[in-house]
Amino acid sequence: MTELIISQVVNGLVLGFLYVLIAIGLSIIFGMLGVVNFAHGVYFALGAYFALSLRDNLGPWAIVLAPLGVGILGMAIETTLMRPLYGKEPLLGLFMTFGIALFIEELIRTIWGAAGRPFNPPAFLSGFIIWGPVLVTKYRLFVLVVTMLILAALWLFLHGTRYGRIIRAGSRDPEMVSMLGINLKRVFTAVFGLGTAIAGIAGVLAAPLWSVVPSMSEAAIMPAFVVVTIGGLGSFGGAVISGLLVGISVALSIQFWPAASTAVMYALMIVVLLIRPRGLLGESWERFE
Amino acid sequence: MKDSKYRSSPLGISRRTLLAGAAIGVSQIAAPFVVTARAAEAIKIGMLLPKSGPYAIQGETGHNGALIAVDDFGGHVLDRPIEIVWLDESSPQSTQQNMRKLIEEEKVAAIQGGVSSGDVLAIMPVAEQAKMLLMATGPNATEITGKNCNKYTFRVDLPNKVTVQSVYPQLKERGKKWYFIVASYAWGIDAYNQMKDVLVKDGGTVLGYDQAPLGTTDFSSYILKVRQAKPDVLYVGLGGTDLTNLLKQMHEIGLTRQMGLSSPIVNDSDLWAAGPDASFGTYPKLWNYTGPHLTKRSAEFVDAYKKKFGAPPEVEGWQDWFGATAILTAIKETKSTDSSKLAGFLEEHKFDGYKDAPIGFRNFDHQLVQPLLVATVRDKITDKYDYFNIDSEYPKDPAQLEAAYGSQAEIGCVFKS
């Protein structure tokens, strides 16, 4: 039994990294732009579908180009549909992202059809590795490594570069940053593109594991919101800790009480919010108070 | 005086009288047109099938199947156009609300659909209360035509009690140590209870039993438990994207074809989405678009479906095609949209040409009694859609068909008068 529990905890950690990858784009967009992006799940789905279309002709390049395509689309949407709503009633932005989510899901259904599409992992990543009681498939290990690299690169970008500092400053006090002569509009567009591109990466990586169907955004959007809420809205570190916590909780609940495995993440969210309403690492932001 | 002069006609009839007379006259002249307009008013068939969630593809396929039935009728019945009004089936509560909307606002003549047994069990009392014909095309929980039956609900799909019997003899060849993963609602739980009874009575062992919430995306933790238990057969009460996810993740961990796999029923689209490398198992199937069992009429349906939608129909398409055909036939033959009359017709009528022998709904539980198939996913799949070898028909002896669905005493269905 102990061996199985250890195995489940590790499996939950690996699953947690996938949750982190799905949630981190949502967290960045909220943290920097203050946009609660209900359309996050459809960018995840678009990543999978773009890869599906590109892989036959471009092979492994599809993995890079699909998220890039999602990011470019994200930037176009931010410029045309989101930007006019900044500074207005927050509900308008919420409705807009909700509308975008419905529209893109229908668009996917129209272009690629309602039926699910097969999507296997590449042959060199098939099989698994066993260390004592722990079994991890090579593909999930690959997802874990990619997620860690993305997280590290993001952290370095946000904390170690001039652009990163502008983004962080802009998220706290946009007016002051604008007064310093920095074009915040472009910064916001880039951040939105980055967040959606990361959602696209998550979609590409999840495609060989989960069903590739037009409604696959549903599989991403709720865990993403739960992870971001538990971690603290806009908190990078909080999203990471929370994603791993959710992954482990889900895995352990499947071991002991499988029927509650979906409910457990919501229960965790309720407990965290009761104890710490801002989430684990959430801070008080004057802009959103 | 001047005014009154102008208000009266030269014949001394007041304007008010003239207008009233004109109105009556116009209404008489226009009467045939009014009748014509009423005659052209569509006969609406309500449809409750999922538009999103794990069973979304079944929803679309079912809707497509019903559209073929409308085409078969030339788009008209009783000289009135047929209109399918499709609302979402997403949860018991919202499906109930949509059912009421179909009855009260859309004024439908009958309702068909229902993939999830939980949703169908929730709308059955609404059908009974509103005296509205409900053609349940896709649910499998035994109690729908068992202890929860009612006189306005008819079921096209197979009850779990029958499907478990059909597939068990073939599965037990793999061994009698079984693991169960089922969706945590009426259908999955009923499937577990039915199959467990058959297995245990035959001396088999349940190594494990897990319920998975509907819409589970990641089964890796379940699969770890299965892997450790080393069952001969994994029996899953999962459908839609849940089954697709399980198959993909079993493939990821190298368990494809390493044990027997089955479920109470299977939709081809769930396997198509998993792909040929990940698909395996032996399943009960209500119908398959290829195979020697295909009748001329069903083959025509396959051709029409392919022509209209560009891909072959999976079983849900056939179910809703048959369901819509049954409703429209009843309307045509009774020349009525009254649900009581339609139900009376369906209790007596035999539908010829859909399966080897004429099939019909039993009058004491409203279950469609029909032979089914036991089919195994091919070892080598070369076609994009044709995944199955048909192993056998159930029951093997057609004379046993009625008995296979249970007697009135065994079923436990009693209609309220």
C-alpha cells in the first residue's frame, strides 16, 4: 500500500505540473492586465488543433509553431477586442472573454468537426520508467521537463530582464509606467500573447493524453481557475505550489475515494479561501482593491 | 348633422356596422387561407441531446441520425413540415428545464434523445406529468424500463441487464479476476451492479471497483491501481471522452491489449478519437455500420448518412434515426400528435427491415426488443472508421430474444394507470 501511495503522490506531482502549465498563462494575464480570461481554455484547445493540422506537414516543428500561432491570435484578439474595454466596467471584459470562448469553440467545431481526433505521443516518448515503486511514463516526464523549463524561463524573464521589470511595474501602476514614456499598450499586447501562447503549449502537450475534441477547453478552464484561485490571483509562485497541491490531492483521492476526485480540488479551494481569502501567495494589489 | 351625414353610408348603414360586416366578410373569404397557414405549421419533434461535455459527439451524431429520418419522410408528415428542435442535455436539472421549454414554449409533439441515464431518469417524470411521448434513444440504466418505467417513455437503447449477459461468456475466457471503473452516476453504477452479479454468480472475483466522476480527464491514477491489481478483465462503465481518455492513457502506459476490456455499450466515435493504436476491447453493440447483420434499410441509412455528413454513422446515429422514424411513423399512422395515441400505436407496431426480424416496443415496459452484437476491436485497423469484427449476435437463438430482456415479473415495471 505504501508503495502505491508513493506512486500516486509522484503521479499527482507530474499531473500537477500539467495543471501549472495550463494555469500559468491565466495567472500572468490576470496579474499583468487584470483580465479574468474565461477564454483561456479555448487557447489551450487551439494549441492542440493547430498542432493537429501542422504535424502532418511540419512534423516536430508543429510543437513550436502551434503555440506561436495561438500567441499571435491572442495578440490580435487583445488589440481588437480587449483593448477597448480596459479601464471600463470589469464585467464587460468578463463578458467579452466569455463570448470569445463560445465563438472560438464553435469555430473549432466548424473547421475541424465535432468528432474527437486521435493524437498519439511521438514514438520516441512511448513507454515508461520505473524507479522502485514509482512509475512515470516518458511522455509525462517530458511534459514535466518542458513545464519546468518554461517556468524557469518565465521567472528569469520577469525578474532578470528590463522588459520583465517594465511588465511587473506596469501591472502594479500602469499610469506611472506610462508617464515614464513606456508604451504600455504594446506591453499589454505582448503579455496577452505570451499568456495565450503558454496555454497553446499546454494544449499541444495535453493532446496525446486527453481527448482532442472541440469542448476540450472545459478540461482546462476549471482546473486553471481553481489553481490560480488557490495560489492567489496573479501570483506566479502561488500557481506553481497550488498546481502541485491540486495534482497530489486528485491523485490521492483517486486512491482512497475516487468518486470525489473532481470535488477534491474545489474542496481544497474552499478551505484555502476560508483561511486565506487572497489565496496562498496572493497579495493585496491597490489596483484591484 | 354634417358629421352624421358623413358617418352614414348612402344606404343608411352606420360606419361601425359596415366595418363589422366587412370584417366578417373578409374572415369568411380568408378562412381557407387561415386553414392553409395552420396546415403548414410545422410538427415539432423536441430533441434533448448533449451539445457539449463528454457526450457532445454522441449528441451531434444522434441529431444527424434524426435528420436522416426527416429526409426519409420527405420533410413532411400529415402534410405539415417536420421540424427538429434540439436543446442541450447537459445535466439532470438543466435537461429537465429544457424539456419543459420544449413542451410549454415550443409545443412539440414528442421528445426524443437522452444519452445520459441520469438525465433521462430526471425527465421521465416530466414526460409522465405532461403526458408527453419520450423516446429515450441513448440511455442504458436498467431501471428506465424497469422499476422507474412510465407509460409515456419508450427506450431504443439496450438495458445494462441485457448487455452484460451478451458479452460475459466471451470475456470470461480471459479469466475471472476483474477490475471495475465506472462513471459515478446511474448508468455506470447500474453497469457495475449488473456485471458484478453475473461475475460473482459464476465464481469470479472483483479485484477493485472505482467510481470516476463524469468528465474525468486524467485516468492515470486509476490506471496505476489497475496495473497493480493485474486483472484479467477491466470492465469500464465509461463513455464519451471519458472512454477516449482512458484508452489513450492505457496506451501511454503500455497496457493496450494487455487485459480484456469491455463496457456496457460502446460508441464508435469514442474509439475513433482514441485512434487505432490505443483502441481495443470486446463490447456489446446495438448496431454496427458494417457487417453481415446490416439490413437493406439500414444499409440505405448508412449511404444517406455518409452522403449527407461525409462519414459513416456510429450507433448513436442509428438509434436516433430509428427513434425519430418510430415517432414519425406513429404520427403518420395515427394521423395524430396526441401522445396517448402515439404510445398506443408504438405498443402494438412492429418495425420491419431494421434488424434481421421485425422489432417492436413491448407493451408492458416499452423496451425495444432487438438482437444485439458482440464485437471486438480488430488487431490491425486499416480503415479510418471500420474498427470492429462482429463476433456474434445475441441471443444466438432468435427464439430466446424475448426471454433475454426478462419477463414482466423480472423487469418490475408497472405503469401507473
